Amino acid sequence: MDKHTTWLAYIWALISGICAQWTLNDYGALIGIVLGIGTFLVNKHYKKKSEQAQARQAAAMEERNRLIA
């Protein structure tokens, strides 16, 4: 048990030490980077869905035109 708690204490001390050195500007920059990457991924996902919907619509229009002609 002591072996696990010692390891956990060192990890927590490292995390606390790193976080204690950061300023509000550092936190703001980190949050901005995470939000920027998240926005990129969400936009990429919905752009892909939009392109798939347009391809399905174009295929349906071609099929409709084929049936009419």
C-alpha cells in the first residue's frame, strides 16, 4: 500500500508544482489553444456531413432526372 501512495504523492506533487508556476495568462493561452483545436475538429466534422448530404442530394437529382427523361 505504501508503494502506491508514495508514487501517487509524487505524481500529485509534480502536477501541483507545474500548475503553481502557471499564471492566468498561461491558463488563458492553454484554454485558447484547446478551444481552437476543438473548434477546428467540430467544423471539420460538420463540413464532412455537409459534403455527404450534398453528394446524396446530387445523386438523388441525377436519379430523378434519369427517371424523368
